[in-house]
Amino acid sequence: MFRCAWCMRKIAENQPLYAINVKFAEGIDNSDREGEIVQIYLSSRKTSVPMIVTTADSEAKKNGQDGLFTLCSRECGDKMKKSLEKEMDTFKSFSDAE
Ligand SMILES: [Zn+2]
């Protein structure tokens, strides 16, 4: 069961999922937690949000993505992206998942 990284609502399995891929900034490494859901602190929101760590052998990792935020809607995704723009110490880049 995934949770929306913005509003923390549970996302049902039959519900369409919106996701944002992220690449960590230099020096940030969560590779010992790959495949797990970790809590990432967002200083602009003063709270931690859940993020899935990309596994080393996944297609996403080959494309240079280190993690994935799951979101319940495009609206939450847009708010999340605005917030991520303020978190450049943690994230080098981010993009909509296909
Ligand atoms: Zn949401």
C-alpha cells in the first residue's frame, strides 16, 4: 500500500498512481535501503515524506533515477514539485514518471 507523499492519503491498488522520479544531490546515498520506503525530510515543509528507493538493477536506476515519490493525483504532484524545487540540497533533479 502506497501513500501519497504530499497529502499522506493511502493510494488504493486500483487507483491511478501519479509518480515523480528524483535524483539525489551529490553525497546523498540511500543505496543500502534499495527497494524500501524511506522517510525523506523536506526542510521547506518541516516534515518527512515517504519515498521508494530505486533498486540497483531496475530500469529507473539505469535511467539515473534514485528514488520515486508516489502521489494520489496530479494536483498533489504539482504541489510536490513546487516543494522539491526548494530542496536542491537533497535532490539534484526530478521529473514526472512515465
Ligand atoms: Zn495526495
